[in-house]
Amino acid sequence: MARHTVSKDGPNDTSARGPGEVDLEALAAQDDDPTPGGPGVEADEAALDLSDLDREGVDGVVARLSRSDAASEAEDAAVLKKPRRPRSPVVSIIVVAFGVYLLGSMWGDFRYWLRSSTPLELGHASTLLQDGRTLDPYVDQYVALEGTPDVQHATRLSTKEQFVGYLRVTEGQGGLFAAVPRPKEQAITNNFEGRYVGRVRRVRDDRAYQWLTEFYSNERITITVDLDRDGVLAAEAGAEALPTADGKTVKVGPRDELRLVFEGPDARVQLGKSSFSDAAAAERAVAALGYPFVALEPTGSFFRFVVRIPPAERSRAHQVLNTGLVADNTDPKVGAFVLDLPTSFSAAPGSIAVDGDSLAFPYGSNTTSLGYDVKGDRLVERRPAAQVRLPLAELTSVRLEQVVTVDPDGFVIAVGEDPSSQLQAGILWLLVLAIAGANAASLVLWWRRRAG
């Protein structure tokens, strides 16, 4: 073993040191050396003290430090070589579940993307929808359909890119619409197409469903259906369907109303202001007919009267009033007219009742005159009453006014939406399928390893 001596000279005195000698005072001075990486940094880490030097010498200390570095490197290598923890199967389960949800929600667009670019010709809606047939077999298909648009109640929805006009196809009542897109810079016209080429989808799946429902609820658009008069009178109160005039039946909704039309004994007489100088002259002409009458408020074109003229005598009264006058059937200011005076009332389907020779129903919100009673040579208007009673023999027709409501199971034809427009949706569907499939395969492998 080499012998080590300690010099008592100053730290810079190197002349008296022999080979292998260590200047301890120099080492002590270097303990406070702030130089990074210098021998004075963290001296305790190497555990260098005088006893170590005396016991092991310089060569022993260096060997020990080398062994520590090698052990540290070995530990680092062991950490790097440690196998990565496999991904939890819970992640794959979540990815597969979400993928299945996306595949299901996008299936309609993907299937439509695979359709032919040639539309199916369905003909006219009146022919297609007769006898209870529907568009059910054509959902998510590219079709061409003709129909009558309800131009009076056409409305539109505004998006960031364009306007989308929604037209109700009258043959489908509240279950068939056409969505017609139009660029915002295109001028608005009153021309409405009667042929619609596009994709068929359910009304409830259209983004405008809620908006359409609110619009038609506020507008209270009605469809009039002629009913069988005797069949309606014989129907039980609260019947869900009523017989129609053409021998069919029609369902009655909670908001539907009956329109009762009566033909009374009175006639409406109009005397043109160009043929009669004033109201007094017009009244004298009507009084000369010999029937009870009452004068109404005149309009800007003629004087008005209600006269109790029997239906069989109205033609003769017309000739008498026009004697000596210039006849002009197109100008109400010229000549005289004797017209029928029908009256109509609305009533809930279950509120009418036959009472002997009369039909009774609540007056409700009606504003129609209840008719006139004869007093001398004049007619006196009847006062409104809570309960109306009119002769059953005067009831000429009964109509059902159906309130148009948006049927969620109905159909919308998205005009201009051909299969090629769903290219992006189709590619996205395939991408989701690949990701979900890869995670499903990962789950299968995990299960096999676990079972084995």
C-alpha cells in the first residue's frame, strides 16, 4: 500500500510535496469553492473526510466514487428498461361505446350517401297519399314528388348561410312539407314550385320541427271538410271520428270545430247608390215589395236591407226592383240584387244536441246574428243568448274545420339535398367505424390474455 504523508506547509507550497502527497489544507480551502462542478460542491455526497483518506487512500476513494456512478447508471438503465403499463380496458370500452352511438346517429346520412343520384319518381302527392298510403318506405331516399303548395302560409327559416322556405304540401295536410333553400343574395319572388326533388326525412328529425310547430299553433290554419249532415246529428257526443259527405270518416282533434250553416227565411237586398238617389228612395223601393224588412248600415257602394222574402218569390222581387233601371251584374253601385242570406255558427263537435225540431248549441264566441222576428211590417233582430236554438229544417250543411298541426311522424322533402352532399358524413362514418373496430379488437386481445 502506498504511504501518504501530510505536509504542514502553506496551501500553495508544492515544492516539499512528494509523489502521492495530498495537501489537506488546500482541499479544505476548496470546500467553499462556488464554482459549479468544483470539488467543493456538496462534499458530503462523496463522503470525503480525513479518515477515508487515511484508511483507503486516494486510489480507494476514487474507486469508491466510480462504483457509485456505475450503480447509479445501472439503476437508470433498469428504470428505462422497465416495461410500460398496458392501457386500461376501460378506455377501450368507453371509445367503443361512444363509437357505436356515433355510428347509429350517423347511419341515416351514411346510407343516404350510398343512394343512387337519380331520384325516384313518386308522381303527384294526391295519388301517392290516397287510401291511407304514406311516404314511410321512402325515408332517407332521393325522390321527386309533385304537390300543391300552401302559398298563403309559406314561411322561411334563416340560417347563417341561406334562407330555407318551408311550404306545406296541401295534399298531406300537416304531415308533408317541402324545405326549399335559397341564397340570401337571391331576390325574393312569389313563384312557388310544385315539384320537389330532394331527400325525404321525418319532420321530427328536421332542425325546424319545433319552430314549425309553434308557427302553425299561432297561425291556427284550418282545413274545411264537408260532413254528412244526418250522420253528424246521429253521432254520439264525444265521437272521435265523424262521417264525411263522400262516405268516409275523418278524425276529430281537440281543437277542431264544427261549422253549422243555416238557410233562414230572410233574403239580403242590395240597392246600388248609382241607381237610388238616397237611403229614403231605397227604403221606399223595398217597402213597395210588401215584405217585412229592416235597414242595415249602408256601404260605400250600396244600401243594405234584410227582407223576409220566401225563397220561391225572390226571383220576382229581383225583377221588380230592377224595373226601369240599367242592369249591370258586375258593378254593385248599379241596379238591385236579391241574394240568399245564409248564417253560420261554430260549435265544438260534442256540444250540439237535437232537441225536438230544433238544434241547440252554445253561442260561445260567435258574432253571427241569430236572425229576426216579425213585428208589424218590420224585422227586429233577436238578442244573443247563451244557448242557441234554431230550426233543424234550416240546417243545410255541416263542415269540420280541422286545425292544421305539424305531425312529428310526417315528412319533409329537403329540396336540393342529393346523395353526393353527404360525402363528408360518409367518410366520417367510416373513420369512426375504424376507430371503434380497433378498440374492440384491443378488448378481445386483452380478454384472451387475461383468460390465458
